[in-house]
Amino acid sequence: MAEPLVVSDRLLRRAERLSLRLRRPGRGMTTGEHRGRGQTSSIELSDHRAYAPGDDFRRVDWNAVARLDTFNVKLSDAQQNLTLHVLIDRSASMEFGTPSKSRLSEQIAACLAYIALAQLDAVRVYGVSGTRLAGSPRYWGKGQSSDALRQVQSLGAGSTTDLAAALSAFTAGHPETGMLVLLSDLLSPTELRSGLRQVTAAGFEVVILHILSPAELHPSLAGNFELVDAETGARRRIAATPAALDAYQRNLTAWRAAIVEDCRAANARYVPLTSDQPIDRVLLSDLRRHGLVE
């Protein structure tokens, strides 16, 4: 069973001062309170929506309050069009590690969703299992942050995940572009590149948060073992000799380098993380360093 989600109020208050950083506006996407290179701020208003608890009082349409006795929030085109799509790998391998990879992925997803909602962007949360996407409603405004965080915590676990097929299914079902963040260990039976190319070609800005456990990166083993695949149940006997561990490290390095190249070819950002990193450090240091938040 996955550990309970822990995102402190203190961390969320710090997260609220951050902004998602876009490298480029996607197709059909203009600028909002989030920031991106080469973007300018937008002040042209296009619509209103009802005020929700937690919304920025600076965006309340006070003229409408005085004239119509309605309490609405002013929206720009940018704030209508940007959606953060958070895809969380729910395969069985994500439960590995101490703490588990799944735990860190949920914490990051919760923080990113909160940041987006606080800056008046929309958010959708998806659990990825097999080739299926279990999607949430479209959350909008900080007043719906509790619903979004509960959605992150309630996603069920699956067995295997075909990430390329899941990304293809996502692209086919979502004309609404924006930023897509995939949180996964990327232990998928198919190559990632084709799925990445589809989502970037569709106009999404893609960020891959690659989470592995310390035991996967630096296994401390000696002797003979029988390994059991957490997703398929397949068994394999190994002798954990120094030569075998050296070969494992070479294969791991080559595999990660291939993923980096796939991301580069698809113009997707790649962020490597380990499951034992504290969420405070990930949010306030690692994601800042990689330009995802500022």
C-alpha cells in the first residue's frame, strides 16, 4: 500500500509564491500569470467567472459588484486557455523504494497543481495505468485546490503501464493544449519517443519528471538472488557479482542517456529525481534549477 500523501500547509504557502515557467506558448495558448521566455503580460480581459474562496482579490470586478451586486473574477484570454495536465504513473513499479517513487510523484503533483490553481490556471490530473488514463474534472481557481489534491491522493494503483500508448491516447482525446507534466519511473515496455513526439507536435509543452529509487540507481547486493518483476510476476535468478553490478551500471547509464535523447528530440524537458529527496528540496531547488518553476 502506498504511503499517505503528505504536503504540509507550510510548503503550500511557499509554493503559492512560485510560478510555472513556460519555455514557449503552445498552439492556441497565450500568456497568463505564469511566465515564459519571450512572453509579455496580458491585460486584455475576455470573460468573468464567479469568485471562489482563495481567489486573488485584485482580480475581483468591483464595478460589477457595485452595478450588478455580483462577485466575479476578471479573466484574460491567457487564463482561459492554459491548462496544466499532470499525468501520474500508477504502475506497480512506482511503489518500489523507501520512500516510494509513488509517494514523491504524488507530492510533486499536488504542489504543481496548487501552484497552477493559485495563479488562475486550470488543472487536470490523470492516473496512468496500462494504456488507460483516469482523468479528473477541470479544476480552476485556488478554491478548488482541495479537490485537486484529493484527486491526486485517490488515484488507484495498477500493474503495468505502456507510456507511449497512454501518451497517444492522451493526445487523441485532448485538443486543449497547455503544459503536460509526466511523473514516472519510465519502466515501460515500449519506447517513449513516439508518444513524446505526438504530444509536442499537438502543441503541448512537455516536462518529464523521471523518478528512480536509490536502490535502483546504486543497488547494494551480493550473492545469489531471485528477482521478481513487480508488474508481470516474471522471475529471474542472478548472481550479484562485481562484474554483474558493473554491467548493470553501464546499462542503466545507457538507458537514461537514451531517454534524455528522446526528450531532446521531442523538445521535452527532462528532470531526473530520486525518491528519497525531500519534497521541499525538489520543489524549491531541483524544479527551479531545471526551469520548471520560479
